[in-house]
Amino acid sequence: MSKGTYSFTTPIYYVNAAPHLGTAYTTVAADTVA
């Protein structure tokens, strides 16, 4: 049985905003799933 293809997207981070916990969580979650 073959696996289907999927897409995983992340938000575009704003350069003028300070990094926060949501930024770190999104990055870690995306790296974990990938």
C-alpha cells in the first residue's frame, strides 16, 4: 500500500515583529512532522 502525498505549510514570519513562543512552537512542530 502506497502512502499519499501531503503538503505541510508554515506561516511567513514578519521581520518587524519580535520572535515569541508561537514562532518557536510553529518551527519546532513543522520540523518534527517533516
